[in-house]
Amino acid sequence: MEVAALRYDAGEHHAPQLVARGKGHTAQKILDLAAEHDVAIRKDATLVAVLGALDVGAEIPPDLYGVIAEVLAWAYHADQKAGTKRRDRAA
């Protein structure tokens, strides 16, 4: 198993940034941290393979903006759904 983690801080960077990637035990640790912090997880082996060519800390190159925009939209939607579920449980 291989994973990659992205972060986008519009005020700090021009593009999303690869903040972590790993295989095996490291991949599991990244997934565990994501789950612990309620970070949305999307399975996309092709995208992970493409991101694997980047250095950690690198901004996403312009030719990947379209697919990354799709992933960020999915993550935003997933986060909104999770927030609604958290609010419903708290009520």
C-alpha cells in the first residue's frame, strides 16, 4: 500500500502541496493520523503513483491542477458531510 497526503493553504502557497507520502508501515501511520484528525481519505492509486514522483514539500505542478481540484472538491464535500454527522451526534 502506498499513500500521499496533500494540503492547500491558499494564503501561503500558490498550489496544493505534497506534505507526506509513504509505503507499508509509514503509509499506515499517515492513514492513522488522518483518521485521528478527521481528515477525509480518498483511494486513488493512479493519483498516488503520479504524486510519488514529487518531493515532499513540493507544490503540485500545473498539469495536475484539474485532477487535484477534483480531489479538493471531493474532500470539501466529505468534510461537510462529516461535520453534519458530528453535529447530529452531538445534538
